[in-house]
Amino acid sequence: MPIVCALVPSYKAAVARVYEPRLRERPLIVADRHERGRAIDLDDEAFALGARTGMTLVQASACAREAALVVDDPARDRALWERALDALDAASPLVEDAAEGVAYLEMRGIEGSPRRRLAAVRDALRGEAELRALPFRFAFAANKFVARAAARVRDGAIVAAGEERAFVAPLPLHALELAPEVVERLHLLGVRTLGALAALPHGPFVRRFGPEGALWHAHAGGSDGAPLVPRPRALVIERTLYGEGTAEREDQLLFALRALVARVAEDLAYAGQRCAALRLTLECEDGAILELPLRLAQPSAQAATIFALLRARLEGQLLGSPVSGLKLGTEQLEEGGAELSLFAGSDPDPETVALVLARLNATLGPQSALRARVAAGNRCEARAVFEPFTVEGIARRPAAACSAPPEPPGATGTLAYRLLAPRRIDVRLAGGRPASVGSRAVRDVAGPWRVDEAWWGEALDSGLRPIASDAYDALLDDGTLCRIVHERGAWYLCGVYD
């Protein structure tokens, strides 16, 4: 199986140099973060100075004082590598993403000599300046391990069939990417090259080092039976409307949008997919571009559902000029049909809820609909937090709950505590207990319940200000039952019972 390995040594450091050319003249250490960070990648010069991955920044800087330090940007690294993989698709339909900076291409069925195949892979990456700036190395061999080892040795290496064992024999043990303690143990046995490791008896070596030892022994002999695993192809479904005039009125825009949605729905049905998210892009005559992301309550390929949600999403949008182009793309595609429930008569309709939320957000602004969630906290005010209400995770009640008759109301009611924004009030005391709240007399009172927080702040010099409060439940003469709190010499109304 002819394989080409495309390798970028010290990939994260190479990417940092692509986007920051000033780093190209110095050894480089890449850290995961500034505070208490560790070295996660470094170039050959920093390695030669003594820095190692896994060291703290203090240790790595002490070993390689001349080296520059940079914090990694994982999103940027991944985005550039995805672009490299997409470019490699032009050289072979089967590309394996082994890791960031390592890709294998199966060249079986592709015409030409090994040298021409290497040139074709190299040419595939010359389309973008940023990809050309990466220090790619390419090598050709009969299996993945030998191809990667050859790429580490020199760029453009070609290992002919039958010469794999002889090629890897002089390589050091680091070519196997072994743990340092394993390398030290092999050094004690006098094994320092792959050829010396391959010369050891297979059975005793595997019994001593376990199942992983069998793989090391095979690689040291130049063989690798691991098949190439092609990366999955991402299905992209999107449609555009450009060059067909402009939409100056709302009805014209909706007419064009309906046609666009119908085309996307047909593509989804043809591919047997449903989408869970959409992205509508509007391009105006003045050059303004408006992107409107939209999440669906449940994955769908129904044109009516998609159009209704997009129409609600457009409500409240103000455009400075007529729309000259539309693009509708699908995201988060799923296979199969929609999940249905046999006993869903009283369940909330996710599509209806999603439509209402889209109209609320269009009218009142994003994240206008909130839901309360119980949280851990000592104070009543901290026991509830508000988060955006979304259609994900709308609970469906089991069939038993849907069919069971409602329970009759109990003989006694239950009070619900309603939190209020703390408001300062006047409270008169009698005998150390609240006697009146504002102009209302207190008929009965319960409490106090003391809350003492952050009392350790002064001892630890952490800057936290201690908080001590006393809470009371007061029944007023007009029948109101409220929660009042005494804190830092003032009284506050914090809630009422309904």
C-alpha cells in the first residue's frame, strides 16, 4: 500500500511563526497558558537548548533563555490544519488525519512514479500563502510508520518496497515515540537503535514489555499493519440567490426566501438528512452583510417549518438598503426521520415553542426569554439564577403521567416565595423585633435566620468583605407575608409569599 506522509514538525510552533513572522529568528516554546502554564510544543532549537514538553514555563525558560514564549491558540491551529487537509484532497481521495501536523495519503491507483506522486502532494498545498509558509516534509513508503519516519529524516525521502527494515535500522529509539522511562530501560539493555531492537527475540521482548512491545518490535523491523483510516467527508448543503434583482419590500424578500428554503429542503430530502441549525446570510446593495444563525427545536427537513422559523427570525431586523443576495446554509446534519411519541397529546410542541421564542427575540432582542434554575447558595437571592430559555431539552412526560387523571387539590394551600429586587424600607422595632414595616403594623413575625458569609476574608487578607444579615418573615396587617432582611444597619424587602 503506497503511502505519502505529509508532516509538519513542531506543528504548533510552526503555526505561531506563520502568523507572527517576528518569531522566525528565535527558538520557540509554545505554552498552554500564561499563568502556571506548561510547554506543549517547541522547535528543534529550543529542544537542543534543553527545553522539553511538559516542563513548566519557569523550567523551560531557565533551560532555553534565548527562546521566545507564545501561548497556543488551539482554534487557529485546528482551522489551518483543516484547510491543509482540504487541500490534500486534490492529491488523493483517501487522506487520514493522524494528528495536527501529520497526514497520510494513500496513493494506490494514482499514476506516476513515487517522485511524481510526492510532487503532486506538494503542489496541492501551494494554493494558499499560509499553507506554503508551513515547513511541510513529505516522504513515500509502503506503510505509515516508515513513511513518517522517513519524513522526519529528510524531506522528499523515498523508501522502496523491501528496503523498510534497512532504512529504519539506524534510527534512534525516539522514532518510536516511546516514554522516557522506556527508552532508559532499553538503553540499560544496550539497545539504542531500531535495528538493535528488531534483533532482539520477539517472544522474550513482548513478555517483558507487554502487548505494546509487539508493536514496537514490528515497527523496528520496518513493518506496520495499521490500515489507513480516511477522514470523514463533511456534507455541505447550502443554496444561494444572487444576480436575480433586488428585494426592496418585505413581501419580495419573503418570496425569495421561500424559494430558497424549498431548494434546501429538497437537497436535505435527497441526501436523507435533517438539519438542527441554519445560517441565513443577507447581502445588501450598500455592501452590508447580515448573518442570522438559527437553531431548530428538533432536526427537520420540512420546508414549511424552516420557512416559518426564518420568517420569525427576520422580524425586527432593519436593513439600510435593498437585499441583493441570499445564502442559506445548513449545519449539524443528522440522518434518519424525526422521533415521534405515541402519547404526545399534551406535550408541548417544540416547533411552536421555537417559533414563539424566535418572535420574542426578534421583537425584544436576543436572549429576551429566560428561565430560572435552582442553584446552590447560602442566601435566598443566590439560590436562583436566570439563563436563556431554549427549545433544547423540552421534557416529554411519560405516557403514565399523560394518561393519569389530575390529582384533586389538597385541603391546604402552598405558599410560593417570589424573589424581589432588594428595596430599602423603614422598619420600627419593639423589644428587638420588627413591629412595623413602613406604615403597616406587623401582626406576627418569625425569625431571625442569620447568614454570616465571607467571615474568613479579613483573616486571609483576600479582599472579601464580611456579610452578616438577619432575615425575618413578617405578616403585615393587610395580610401580606413578606421577607425582610437586616444587613449592615439597613432593612430591605427581599421577597413576598403568594
